[in-house]
Amino acid sequence: MPLDAEINALAPIDEVRLGPDGHTLYLTSGHVVAPAHPKDVAANAAGLRQMQDWNNGGDNIWTVDLAPLLPSLRAATTAAK
């Protein structure tokens, strides 16, 4: 299923599970969030804390709400029949 660029940017995705609500996707990825620029001293310190805590390339658990994508997917599936 093609997903939007924000979700595809989480690649490489190691493991994916659909939540019990039927529209929340849980996945693990070593994705690193790129810093915003320009940054001030406080933002640099916050970025360093994030790198030491979770934004370090280790496998983190991410959640994605697929609910906004479901209507277009359903429409595409119905049109293909």
C-alpha cells in the first residue's frame, strides 16, 4: 500500500503491526529525525538530549494513524473491482 512521504521516510522499517482499532499502525525503525536549522543554543541542547535519549538510530516504536488514508484506499479498491 503506498503511504505518504512522512510515513515512507521512516524506512527502513523493521517490523509492522496493525493495532486493535484497525487504523493505528505500530512499527519499529532506526529512523533519525533530522534537526531543523537554523538553531539557537537551547535548540542545540535539546537536540543533543534527544540524540542521547531516543533519536540515536536505535529501533524506536513509531505510531501512524492510517484513518485519513483509509477512504482513498477503499475508493481505489472499489474502483479496481
